[in-house]
Amino acid sequence: MASQQLLRERGRKGKGVALSEADTTLVEEEDDHTVSGASRRQSSLERKLNSDKASAAIVGVLTALAFITRFYKINNPDQVVFDEVHFGKFAAHYIQREYYFDVHPPFAKLLFGLAGWFVGFDGHFQFENIGDSYTDAHVPYVGMRALPAILGSLTVPVVYAIMKESGYSTVVSAFSAILILLDNAHVAQSRLILLDATLIFFMSLTIYSYIRFRKYRFIEFSQEWWGWLIATGVFMACTWASKVNGILTVVCIGIAVLADLWDLLDYRKSSMERFWNHFLARAVGLILVPLVVYLTFFWIHFAVLTNSGPGDTFMSPAFQETLRGNELLLNSQEIRYYDTVTIKHKNTKVFLHSHWERYPLKYEDGRISSQGQQVTGYGHPDSNNNWQIIPTKALPETGRARVVRHDDVIQLLHVNTQSYLLTHDVASPLMPTNQEFTTWPKDDHSRYNDTLFQLHLVDAHDGEAWKSKSGHFRLVHVPTKVSMWTYQNQLPDWAFKQQEVNGNKNAAEKTATWYVDEIVDSEADPSLPDRTGEVAVKEPKKLNFFKKFGELQILMLQHNAGLTASHPYASSPINWPFLLSGISFWTNADEQKQIYLIGNLIGWWTCVTAIAVFIGIIGADLLARRRNIEPIPDPVRNRLWNNTGFFVLVWAVHYFPFFLMSRQLFIHHYLPSHLASALVAGSVLHYILSDDTINYPISVRSATMKPKRPLYADLGMRGPVTVIAFAFALFCLYVYMAPLTYGTPGLDGHQVNARRLLSTWTLHFAAKPTDGA
Amino acid sequence: MEHVPPAIYTLLSCWTRFHKIGKAPYVIWDEAHFGKFGSHYLKREFYFDVHPPLGKMLVGLAGLLSGYDGSFEFKSGEQYPETVPYVAMRVLMAMFGVVMVPLGWYTAVELGMSQWACHLVAIMVLCGKSPSQSPVYVAWLCISRFILLDSMLLAFTFSTVFGLSKFHNQQYQSFSFDWWLWLAFTGVSIGCVASVKWIGLFVMALVGLYTIEDLWEKFGDVKMSVQDQLRHWGARVLCLIVLPALVYMASFKIHFLVLNHSGPGDSQMSSLFQANLVGNDFAKNPLDIAYGSKLTLKNMGWGGGLLHSHVQTYPVGSNQQQVTCYHYKDENNDWIIMPRWDEPDYDPNGELRFLKDGDVIRLQHASTTRNLHSHSIPAPVTKLNNEVSCYGNATIGDYHDYWEVEVVDDIKRGRKEKFVTIHSLTTRLRFRHQDSGCYLRAANAILPQWGFKQVEVSCDKENNPKDIHTYWNVESHWNDRLPPGDAKFYRSPFFRDFIHLNVAMWTSNNALIPDPDKEDILASKPTDWPWLRLGLRMCGWGDQQTKYYLLGTPVIWWGGTTSLIVFLVTLGVYLLRQQRKYVDMEPREWDHFLYVGKIAFIGWFLHYFPFMIMGRVTYVHHYLPTLYFSVLLFAHLLDHFIFSSRRFTDRTKWIAFGVVAFLIVGNFWWFRGLAFGIDGPIHEHWGLQWRKTWNIYNQL
């Protein structure tokens, strides 16, 4: 659809008027260069190829092929593949309207929800494990997979259009498009319920719109100028809202805009008034509009997800109470002194537990314990989880003063053993740096001070009442200031492999958060409302949208940074451009089928070579200029810097930040960069084949400007021949690797070995290497 | 006359550094650490440490000059006996602190700062970092850490910047004697700073960037002859690359020459190196390896360790017993050569059977009796390789325990065709897992905390015959039935030992990553530093105790950090104004503003930013070199805005100078108690809590 629109645009403007230096404005005077050797005429072949008809035909063929490659056997496998586990499930949550939590913004997932709803998915299937069958569960998964497949297919004409708009000839534009079209990684990634196809599609649209916008720079503030500016903003917001790493596209456009503004600030070019107008226009188009769009997606997200779901527990109590059917909303109760309660750790979901058994005198590593009664974390309901809250101040007989409040100092009495919770300066069993938790008999007052704990409710105001479920708290020991804490580490057999509870010296430790799960028993107080028995259904509370958004956004960032667990297929960014590792998405042992995410080796290596060549050309040019030699004619050089340079910027901005991230990284994080590198490859190919000829001018001229004599790029026969030969090689490798991309047909061990082009690829079902190999 | 102020400042710094230097007759702070290394040099015993040797050799030298014999153990907190001339040693070490002050002064002069700014730099260096730099004030301490080396690191960082600024001022007298002198001085300083700690490489990066810019300018000078171009390039390569490398290597050469006795660091080095140390008995090992021999296996890769196993199991993969590479001597490194399961059991009284190329054996771990085992489960870190574990016991096992011995060659006897039996130390072996065809390999990949940060051992499925990380040799060898050997060994070449030790240092350094399960109250995050977010209690906080608190001088830290921001803003404003064609400065002034700003700001950035992305544990003293650059920038900005400005009269400048100097000195005096020790209950001292995050007072 997008492509046809582009073609119509082009058709209207006519030949030779289009196409741009993307990044920085050229000083208008400089445009008038005469170039030795630059052709002012085109060969007939070139003219034919660059006619609108030929261009339309080629883009049509490429788009058709894109749809074929993306939709071929899209129903295979009829099982949950890789991260469909997550994103399919999220779509189901939208349909069920159950609240969930994820690190990525909601736009792409909303689209999946919409697609699922459209094809009649009822949201009951839970996408539990990779390999679960869709057919058995009657899930209309093909419809859901069609969405990324459509977007992934449309990316191909958009890439073509970007190149075409940048002033490259049809064959070179087709070359870049083919690099994406016949790339196994792009294909594999867009045939499944994954976010990347959406991300890449909108990212390429952002680049396209920005280039269109730049081409209207000579008729600033015109309708088209505004149109493409706002389009850039909107697409940018969609990119960002598809996946967190879409933020890199925003950064990238931001850098380009700053360079542009810096240029406009030049006193020779504009008055301050003109500069401020430009500045404000960009602030509106590229900050305000995207922000509104981005927030809108979240607004829809919250508007759809109104019921309680698996994401509840990530959120703050105030947030949770806005969800229908949430446990907090239904069961949160004020806690009073002498209530007997069970206490649960927020992160690991274990109950605070104690039993008659004692710590062994001597641990394996030779350290000595207090031999006190064990205090542990236990995952299951048990009467040993019951603790009674004992006041440390005088209480009235009845009334509101019996409610436990923020900052109160309390004692916790373990009901079954009638002993108080205590901690002291003895090392805990597993962590010598942390304090041991134990208990002390109720009747023995000798260590009264060590049994005092202060209750710190999280984010509470003075005098706030402690509530069950919603009142998250830290329990800080009064004499030693340690926080009661637990973590996923089991004690040895002497504590029945229960979880260790100890005192963390960082009293403000975030993971030392607990809450009261249930009020087990309480003394009746006629003056206060009864808390037991059935509660009436409560209406969800309201919370300001911006508060909800702010909370969710911060949690998303925190969790994203926290995804550091190792994953067998995670890889470090340095491997990506060279395609050193892939990801096993899915396997089927019976038929020896597998889906392995790996790119087209020829294509990827071409792209990375192109970047190296570009850096080489630019470096050589800089060195030569330093010595007053100018090997590259100015128009070609401007195109190289401003247009190819912009593509390289897109590549670099989408790639290098990953080196600074400590979260787990996968090769599909490189796909946006790979797209940018395909653009670079096209323009480098143009540079190599064109004998310093370019299409010029390509920006739209204002009526008052003196018309320029046009220049034309001419690749001659070399262009089509090179691109066809290359496309053929790419196609052969693509087809050869296709069984790994489409997950069918199955391969025997030797076939798998033959497809393991690099020794670092970890394919399944490989035959054992023969001896002496 | 021009040398009078620096002389006075030097005397002052002598006073602050030497004042009460002998007050605490205990081993304090990191004296425990580096005193011990110094002793090793005096006793000439080989030790291992993650830092290059120059700093510790200087400690040893200080000990030698003061007449210390190296016999003291330097246990933290212990009282010095009569025999240890600790005061003399401390004075010698504190010299590095003293020398920073004149260096700071002259650097400021060379950077073209006004007299006022030079005074401020000297005062700031004098007052800035007293607590942590002069360990003596800090008194006895519960914990020992690395700070002593930092005063040397700082001194050499200062001298590098000084050399650079001197060299810069010679730029119009290329190839003159002074030009060569200061270029070479810079090079030697870089060599020294890098030989104290690898952090010194950051200042090398600063010099490198300066040089690249300089050469880029020269490259654009088309009038310069090609010959001169080449001479400029050659001079830089010689003085800034070759010379530092020589200094760095020389420090290692001396290190090896001095430490020629066997000591605690032996096992970090190759077997051959160890065999040449005095006191080593490898030469007495029986020569030929036989079935039933107990032996240790050394990996021959750079930085390789001994094949090791211990009762702890893998928490991932097979959950069987861990196999690692370990760099210390321990009986868990011992393995016994056993016949296969399908062969008759090893008979201790039967005929001796020597090991030869192609034999398929079982390697039994001596202390747990489990067998070296591998299977097609991915290794924990190098996931492409198979896991290696210990499995079964003396009677239980399977064919996964079989390893085929492949002889590569013998260092002494040459190609493998020339001999039959396998010798300890010299024969290079590979172990091939018979079932899966993979090779036993250890390549400096560090296991997580559950593996005690030891080196991972895996089984490499790719047969790469040139990969020395798959080469092993027998190190220790015990067999009562064989006669003791009497071998003479080649000395291992210096270059090999040099690379080997550097790789080993790198590997251990990488293992110093923060342990999430362990709380280290000394560690802090880089983001805590610029604004002095945290201070540190260095001893008990009782009312009767003298209390010491580690804290910088706030005015200097905050002033330095503020100047970084001010500099960026100023630079931005100037550039914007230039873009709008406002002329604020003459080109010469602008160049000077940029030059000093670049040295200071880029220097700060290079010394700060890497810590943000480094995975290892960071301490506040890592910020000290960084602080120096922010001090320079602070003075530079004051100079730019006030002292060198034409808008102000001398009177105004005097007042401004007086205010800033008073603030710094007053601030230092205000907090002097923290460094000199606070007596009596802390609540009687008022006004020390300038930030909420400092824990000077007890909070209830």
C-alpha cells in the first residue's frame, strides 16, 4: 500500500525532480558545481530502467516476492515457536482484557491483540510452552502470524522507496530491497508472532518520511513539509511504542535534527526568527506529536486491560486497586494489634516460617551459629507460618488506636512455638555478611530489645494504617538496623531445604519487601467493622492516567535492565554483523525439523563489507583533503557524507548502544541495524559502479530558486548485470538455508552439517563429526 | 624568584604528609598488603598479584633503603616490632605524595595559567585528598585495601600531564634537545604509570589523543617536507610507544630477576618457569609417567592453571562434580593415571606400565576418587563446548571416562617420533575424549561465584591442533616405584614469562567482579564519586575511640565537578555564538581555552567513564586521578573567567583569589578532624554532616 502511494507521489513530480541529500543542508550556492566527467545525459538503458513504469514494475515484483517469501507455509509449524510464548500470550490477555506486565511498550502487542480478535481468537489458549500445538487448541494462529508477515513484506518496498528517494537508480534501489527480501533472518522473524517485524517496518517508514521531509527544505513550512515532518514524528512514535529498542530510532532522528538545526543557526543562512520557527516546528513535530501518540497507545492499553490478571503483582497497590477482580481490591484489610497473620516475601513468594528445629552448632565451613530456633522462608501454607503482632506501647481497649501504623515498633510472636522473632549480630548460615534470624522464648525477657522491629511501610505517609495484601513493608531491626530479607537460596537438609531468612545490612534494600498475606485470626472488637466473612464486590478505584503511565514506564525500564539471566542463545553484539551465531527458535525431534534464526550469509557479509568500504572511502578522502588533494568531486562527496553518512548513522545508533547494555542480547536485536546496513550497501554499490555520476538535483525546488542543470547517474550495463548476478547468488543461498527458516522439510544429520556454514552456528540434529576429521 | 612559591608549597606538603607519620605503630590500611609484597622482594620469593610490579618494587626498595630485612609478616593491625623501620619506609612512600604538589604547580604554569590559578592548583592538591592519600593519618584500620599504590599512580599521572604540557610548549622548537627531552619524559612517565597499575593506561589514552590531534595538524601542513613528517611520526612512535613498552617490560624483567626463589605465586606461572626457581624440586620428580602415578596437570596456554576438581557440584548442566583450573597448590589438583574399566584393575605390585602416546586412560581425582568425565551437555560458560565433570568413583564409571593421550612433542626431546615414554614437565600432551572426540581445554573463561571464580574447563568439539589451550604438561609427579629424576631445564625465555604473567593478571583482574551475595562496604559506584555522595567510617565509632572518616574535601570535589558542567555549557555557548558570528576572543585565546579545556576535560572523562562500564568492583580511590583533572579544569575556568579577564581590576582578582583560597583552606581545616582523628563522642562535634548520605553521626 505504502509503495503505491510513493509511486503516485513520484509520478506527480515527474522525473529528475525527486531525491535528497538526507542529512545536512548544502549551502545553496554550493549546489552549482560543474563536474568533470559527470554525465548530463543518460544511456538509453538507464533511462528505460529509471522510467516510472519500470520502477513500478520492479517494485511490484519485489513486493509480490516479499509476500510469497513471508507467507509461504506460514501455517508451519502449527506449534508455539520461541517468543510466541510471550507475545501470543499477551495478545490473549488483550482479548481477555486481563492486566499483564511486559518490558515492551504496547503498540505491537495491541496490533496482535487486534489481529487475534479479528480472526476470532477467544484468548483461552495460554501459549504455555514452545511446541504446544495450535491445531489441537483451535487457535487461529495463521491470522495472527499474517500481521507481522504483511508488515515484514511491506518493509521491502519501503526500503526500495528510501533508496529511490535518496537519488539512487532503480537497480541500486532494487539491490538494497533484495538484501532484505532474500534475507533468511528477516523472513524467519516476520513469519512468527514477534514484535520485530512491526518495529522494523515503522523504523523504515520513519527513515523514509524523514528523507521526504528533508527534500522539502527549500519550500519550508509548506503543506508537504509539515506533512512529512509530522509523519516522521508519528512513525517514530510507533517504532518506539513497538519495542523498547525503538527508542534508538528516536535518538537517531534526534541527532540528524540537531545537526540540521546547527546548520540553520549559521548566521549566513538564517535570521534568529527563522531559526526559532524551525526549532518550534521540530519541537512540535518530533517531540510533542510523538509523545501524544506514544501516550495514546498506553491509554488504549489501560483502557483495554481493565481486569485483574498476571501482571497485577508487579504494580503498586494503588494501581492494583484499579483492576476489576483484583485481590487487593477485594481483600485488603486494616491490621490491628494482636491479629495473627501470615507474612509473605514479595519477590520470592515464601511465607515467613519457623519451627522447633534449631540451627546446627557448627556449619560445614566451620562457622558457629547461635543454635537458636530456625527462621526460614517456606513456600506452602502451614500453621507454622502464623505470627501474632504484639504491641510495644500501651493500647486502649478498643477503637482505632489498635490499628498498626507506619513506623510502629512491634514484636512478632511465633504462635506455635510461643517465641518472639529476633535477630542479632551472629552470621547467618549461608551469608557471613548478613545477620542470623531466630526466635526467643516468650517468657524470657532478657533479650527484649533484640525482639523489637520497626515497621516501614513502602511509600507511606505518617500514620498510615497497615493493610493486608496492599501494605508492602520492610521490617527493620531496632538495635542493629538490618532489614529482614530472604532470597532464592536453600538451606541444607537440616532446615528441610527451606529458604534462608537473614538480616540485610542495607536497610533500604528493595528486595527486602514483605506483605501480610492473610489475617488468620483476630480478637473481636465490637467498635470496629467486622473483617471476616464475605466481602461485597467492590468497584475498581480510579487512578490518574499519567500516574499509571509513569509507574508502568519506570517498571518497564527497571525490568528491562534486569533481564540479565544467561540464555543459551544469547550472543554478544560483536558477533552480529558477521552473523556468527543464531537462535534456535523451535525443534521437532521426530521429523528432525527445526527453525534456526540466521541471516543470509552472503547478504550480511556484503553489508558489513559495505560499511567497511564506506569508512575506507571517507577516511581516504579526509586524509587526501588534508593534503589538499580532492579525489572525489563535490556533488558525489556531499551525497556520500549526507546520505550514506545518514544511513551509517542509523546503523551505528541502532548497533553500538547494545555494547553498553548488560541485559541478555540476541541477534534479532541487530535486524534494524542490518536494514540500515543494506541501505549503506546500496549506496556504496552505486558509488563503485557509477563513475562519480549522481542524480542531481533531487530536492524539491522553490519557485523562486534558479533552476539547476540536472545531472544523471549512469551505471550502464554493469548495474543490472551485477545486481542480477548478486540476486541470483543470494537467492541460491536463501533457498539452500530455507529448511532452517521455514522449519520444513526435516534434514538428516549430514544435511544439517552441510548447512552449518560457520562453525559457531549451533544447529540441532547435527551428525557426529567423523573420526579424524 | 619564580621557584619560591613551589618550594614553600613543597615544604608545606612535607609537613602535612610527614606530620605524626609514626603516630600509629601498627600495620594500617593497605600496608598489610603491600608491605607483604615488599617483603617478598627482600626475601626474593616469587608472588603473584593483579597489578604490575613497579609500585611494589618501589615498596621493596624503600624497605631495602631503610634497612628492613623482609622478615615481618605485615598482619593487619599488628604492632610493628623493633626490627621494622616502618617510619623510614613510610617517609619514603610519602615522598610520592609530596612530589605531587610541585608537579601540580609547574603543570599549571606550563598550561599557561596565571599566578593566581597556579596557587589555587597547588593549594587544592595540597588540601584536596589528604585523608586517603596519606595513609598514616588514617591510622589503624579493620580492613586492608589497595591505596598505597595509588599515591604512586597519582604521582606518575601528574608527571605525565606535566611532561605533556612541557612538550606542548616546545612545539615550535621541533627536534630541539628540550623537545626530545620532554617527549621522552612523557614516554617514560607513561611507562611508569602503566607499570604501577593498568589504570595508568587511561592517561596514556589522553596523551594518545593529544598526539593524534597534533599529528593530524602536522599532516595537513602541506609545506612540511615528507622527511620532517616522517621524523615527527617516528619520534612519537619511538618515545610514546616503544619507550613506555620498554619501561613496562623492564619492570617485569627486574621483577623476574629479583624474585628467583620459589614462593606463594609459583603456580600462576608455567611449569618450566617454576622449575627454574631456587627451592623448587620439580627436577626431583620421577621422569617417566607410568600407570598408577599421581600427578598434577598444568594447562600450557597463556595464564593456564592446574587441572582441579572439588566436591562442589555444577548448579547447571549435569549437576555433577565441578572440574576447573586452579592457580594455587592444593591436593585437589592431584590425579592418578588408571587403566580403562575393561582392562584389569591397576595392581600396585604388578609390572610397571609406562604411559605412551595413544593410550586410552582414566584420570582419577585423588581426593574424591571420581573420574574425569565428559558428555554432550553444554559447558557452563563456553556453551559451544561440552561440559567436563567428575563422575562415579573408584569402582563406578562408564566409557565417558576414557581419555586418549595424544603427545604433541617434547620441549627437550623434540618431535614425538623420537621418543616413547612421556616425561613430566617437558612433554606436551593433549587429552582427547574418546567417545565424543572433543579435547580437554581451559582458556581463561571465569566461572561464576558457584565455581569460586576459578577457570572453566571444557571439552572442545573442534579439533584445533595448534590451540595451546588444549596443551597440558605433567607438573608434579609422584610415584614411589620410580627413581627420582635429575633433570636440568632450559630457562624459559623472558618474553614467554612476560606474556604468561600478563595474561594471568588479566584473568584474575576479570574475576574481581562484584559478588552480589557479598556486601563490601568499601566498594562504591562511580556515580557516587563526583558529588562525594558517600564517606566511609574507617574504624569503630565508640565514644572513647579516635575516629577516622574517609572523605574528600567537599569544596574541591564539588567545585571540580561543577566546573565540568560549567565548561561544557561555556563551550556550547561559545560555539553557538560563533555560529552566529559573535567574536568573543582572539583566535589565540580561543585556542588556549580549548587546549587546556581539552586536556582537563578529556583527561577527566577518560579516567572516569571506563569505570561506569567496567564490570569489576570499584572503590572511591579510583576517582583520585580523575579528581586531579577536575581540579585543573576548576583552576582553568577561574582563570578564564576572572584571573585572565580584562574586565576585572587587580583588586577584584585579589579578592576573588582570597575568597576561593579561603574556602578551600577553611574547608580543609573544618574537616581536618576526619583525617587527623576525632576524639570524644561524635555528637560534641558540630556541623560535619554536609550531606544526608554521610554517616558521620549516629542516626537513631
